[in-house]
Amino acid sequence: MDGISPRLLLRDAPGGRVEIDPEVLVRNPHLRFRLNEGARMAVDDGLLLCGQTALRRLSIRMDREAARAVFKASGLD
């Protein structure tokens, strides 16, 4: 998609918000892990109001891509 850049938007109850380029999470698994843990806690506490579904979809996609890469590297694809 020319000229379109996907963003993950997370917003909390007090009004704070952050936009993240999903590619940042792809390139930094530790950051992705920390974000998932924080988002999970925020959901449990009722503080994450926006972005939960997108974050879950992104996580599923990244897990799928990582699994494919492992299968390919081990000759199981």
C-alpha cells in the first residue's frame, strides 16, 4: 500500500495514548513481550480502552510468521 503506514494505537483510561509502528515490534521481540505483558495487565485492570484487538491480531500474525521461519530454517516447510 503506497503511502499508507500501519500504526498500532493504544489508549488508556486517563487519556494517554501511544502509536507504534508494528515493524518496531517485529524487530524487537523483547519490546513486544513487554508491551503484551503491560497491555494484558491494563486489560485486567480495565485501563486499556483501545487497541486490544489490534494488538492481539498483531501478536497472532507475528507468532505465525516466527513459526514459519523456524519451520523453513529446519527444513520442515
